Amino acid sequence: MNNKNFNLSGKTRSEHDLLGNMEVPVEYYFGIQTMRALDNFNISSSRLYHYPHIIVALSDVKAAAAEANQELGLIEPIIAKAIVQACKEIRKGKYHEYFVVDMIQGGAGTSVNMNANEVIANRALEMLGHSKGEYTYCHPNNHVNRSQSTNDTYPTAMKIALYRSIGDLVDTLRNLIVAFHEKGKKFSGVIKMGRTQLQDAVPMTLGQEFEAFAATLEEEVLLLERNRKLLLEINMGATAIGTGINADPRYAEICTRHLAEITGLPVVKAENMIEATSDTGVFIINSSTIKRLAVKISKICNDLRLLSSGPRTGLNEINLPPMQPGSSIMPGKVNPVIPEVVNQIAFKVIGNDLTVTMASEAGQLQLNVMEPIIVFSLMESISILIKGLQTLRKKCIEGITANEEHCKNMVLHSIGLVTALNPYLGYETSSQLAAEALKTGKGVYELVLEKKLMEKEKLDDILKPENMIKPRKMS
């Protein structure tokens, strides 16, 4: 940990745990167990404070537990009140800088749980008129962690954090969908060639292409919303392995009720607490859903790069906003850097999904100790996707323009027009026309008239681009 983030006086307080004593700077709201985690797990550059939703969810869970314990007469009201008040302050953004443990850690989340317990306990102590570390009056384990285990508080808090984070992702995705719909309307009159297998197919409008982008993403909104609801089944009261040891028989229901009131979310107690404590299926399905979104977004970015390729030797149907010079050696080159970066985000999300899968499979018996890497992978995927979708919308989609005349000319000179003649001339004749057009360089329109296969008036009507972009009754 970098101490420069805190104003330290040099004074310390002595704390102890089962491994011995340690001096803790008096300014720190966290204590000895968080200090040990900092020493043991200096693994990544990602700390709890990078993910505010996690910190807020932890405070929600601890407040609900305190209220349940007070209701059951297990904690003195004055202590419970101080814990709840400390949690409210954390929920408002205070003391987040003291949630310092690494997102990647051993111990199934114990370091995260104890980091929260210590910060909340020390802030509660101040409210009670005591100094940090005077745990006789409010103890991280005896009071803040009463009736709990890491194995129920950690997954419950992580589920709430993920539920809210996915909500943020959905909001960001909706904004991107609106941008695609707006371009769909703007480009509704731009005729272009559709393509299959990178070969000319049949005409369509650029508007239809962008509306399809919007539609495929709207499917993801529905799926994300549906699957994140599965995160609302929690196991508070399960304690260590789901049997509820050290918890009052009424605690699980009461704590769940308080948590629903605090969060405003319809959380429900799991029917089988042993299963709920060891199973990570809900993380797998939500990771898979996020991966599916990443795959679709990446495909769209591939399309944008193809459609804007050139400008002289590619498709050049659309122009992406120029964001930066594209080469240190080739003057005038501008690259599709925004779709490129979103592609790379998608690759990372896909990799994170594999991590979630492997970590979920690694669970053993009554607990999956790999939940920290599961949560980190999911939170990272959501975070970078949100930033990527915002960047794609603001720096790319909203500024796209169409090369309308170029698109139209490619339609008029495309051999793909022969497909529209197939119902009238038959497959064999149409195939011969296509082959001859390709060989001679003549247009399909020109060859039909030359061979007197159709009257000009009827041919003109069939080959009107606007007549080829939707179903039409044959006459």
C-alpha cells in the first residue's frame, strides 16, 4: 500500500490477532487483519476502493446485520446504532479510501470482510466517544460480524454490487442503442449493397443495417435484466457452510428483511442455504451474458471497420469520426481506433468469462474459495465494458456520416442486382447473366435489355433500389 494517500503522524496503536501483535498507524480506520492482507496479497493494481459498488454493498450488508442483531437482542442498541450510522456514512462515499485490500486474494473473501468489519468498527468507536482500536466497546468480529461468516456476507455483498453494476451497464447500453436508432433513421434513405460472406448479396439501406445493430443490442438488455435478477437470492444467515451455526434461528429471515429495506432491492433468502453457500452458478450465467454482449459489440465494431475501410481501396460506405493521426510513417492515414479499442475490450471480457468458468469449477465441497477472482473478473468486465460503450457512442457512432452517392453507385453496378430478376427470368438465365456481366464488365441492366429478356419499363420498376429492400408481391 502507498502510505502517501494518508496523512500519518507516525503514531501507532497496538492490535493483536491469533498470529500476534502489530503496530497500526493511529490514523487508519482499518486494523491488523487488513494490514496482514496488504502484506500477503500485493497482487494486482486493483483494490476495493476502485469498485464503490462493492464498498456500498458491504456497508448495506453490515447495517442489515446490525439491525437484525439489535432486533434479536444480540447487540446493545447503542452499538448497533453506531454501526448502522457508520455504514450510512460509507454508503454516502466516506472512508472508501480505507477499503484497501487487493481484489485478488486467498481466503474466500475473508480479507474483504475483515477490511469492512475493521473500518466500520473503528468509525463506530469514534461515534461512541472512543479511540480507534478500543475494540472492547465495538469489536470487528464480536459486534460488526455478529451472526455472520465471510461465507454469507461476502457473496451477498458481491451479488448486490454486481446487480447494481449490471444496472449501470444496462443504462449505458440503452444510450448506445438510442444512438444506433438515430443513425438508422438518418440513413433510412441511403441505398447500399448488403453482403454475405464478404460478397455482394442484395440491396438494403444503411438505415436498415444500423437498425439491426440496435435490435441485436436490445436483445442483450432483456437478457442482462433477466439474469441479474438471479443475483437477488442471498444466503445471509448461512454462516460458515449453510447450516447457520452461531446464528439465531430467526436471524436469516430478519436480516434479509432489513437488507431489502436498506437496499430497496427485493432480495430473498435462498431455500437451501448449504447449496447457496457453495454454488456459484449465478456468477457463471451473468458472466456468460456479459460475454455474449461483448461478442455482439465486437462483431458490430468489425462491421464498422469494414464499412469505413479505404477510403479509396475499401468499402468506404461510411466515415468514422477522425480521432487521431493513424501512422508515424504514412501521412494522412486515419485509423478506426475507437472500434479497435472496443474490440480489445471484448477480448478481455471473453477471457474474464473463462476465468469465471474455471474458478467456478474449482469449488470444493461446501465452499468455493475462488470467489474473489470470480468477482474481480466480473467487476472488471462490467467496468471496462461501460467505459468502452460510452466511448463507442460518444467518439464514434454519434459522429458517423454516410457516403450516399458512393453507396448508390455500388448498388447500380453490382452483379447482385441479378437476384431481383431471379423470380422473373429463372435461376439459370439469371446465373448466365451474372457470369456474363462479370466476364464482360457490362451491367446486368444493360445485358437484360441487350438480350431483350424484359421490357425496359418493367425492368426499371424491378430494379428500383427502393423496391428491393423489402418483400414485394410478384406480378
